[in-house]
Amino acid sequence: QVQLVESGGGLVQPGGSLRLSCETSRIIFRLYAMAWYRQAPGKQRELVARIDTGGNTDYVDSVKGRFTISRDNAKNTVYLEMNSLKPEDTAVYYCNAEGGLVGINKYWGQGTQVAVSS
């Protein structure tokens, strides 16, 4: 069974930093583009950052310059380094994997809560 397990969320003050991790299992990780989404209360889930199989990255405008997505293919893990956090970054953050050997498979993690508050 494919698993995406997020960790690293928590409560942080504005201006602080967090590092999210998403460890995957039972997928050929290097064949998957990886992404982080977030969903705040009462809002739709939005794409925050994405890294493709070649290491190319893309970010939503609101996090550019503050967040960094990276991947470690040897550890089957994707990371999201979040700096200069703002209250509006508060959300449940979800890891997403898309790709595969045959066709396009999509998998989601269970989510990790990030709360930015003083």
C-alpha cells in the first residue's frame, strides 16, 4: 500500500520557520513529481510548491522567496522549508505525488497542521 507520511507541522510565531517532510513508500519515487498543497479553514485546497522529476520547482506567488521545496530521491522524501511565516500560512499542508511508470497515478498524504500565531 502506497503511503505518504507528512511530519514537521506545528505552532510557530510569525516570522518563524518550519520544515515539513513527506516520506513515501511503495512508489518509485524518482518517477513522481512531488508537491505540497495547503487548505485553510473555509478555503479551497491550493498548490503551494511543486518539484518535478528533474528537480525543477514552481511556487505560488504568495510563498516565493520564503518557501523552498526539495527532494531526496535516495530517501524517497520531499521537503518544504518554510521561512518568514505569516498568519495567512496557517493551514493543513498535504503532500502529493503524481506520476509513475504506466499512466499517471496520484497519491495524497494525511496532512500536517501548520499554525502561525503569536
